[in-house]
Amino acid sequence: MPELKWIKSSYSEASANNCVEMATAGPLIALRDSKHPELQWATVSRKAWTEFAGALGSGRLHTEP
């Protein structure tokens, strides 16, 4: 697999403990914990990621503060 270009979430702060990074990996979206980039990452389909992000953005999913 070619080297991935990781992008940190715009909701992540420099000093925060909840940092998520994503990268495109062909037809998939790769997700990882930016605090531990050496660990394995998860992949989801672009469709699943789009549906998840849309549900989160529209308030259909709730996050804990």
C-alpha cells in the first residue's frame, strides 16, 4: 500500500487527547489515533464514512462532551 497522507480532524486541538486522523486509501477511508500513529488503523468504505459524517453533522448522532 502506498504511503498515506494523514489529515487531522478540524475538531482536534493541538493539546487535546481526542485526536483523529483520516486518509484516503483507494476506495476506502483510513482512520487512526494521532497519539499512536504506529498502531494499526481502521478502514471504512467512502459511503459508510459519508453517511457517518452526515449523521454526526446533522445531529442524528450525539457525542459526549
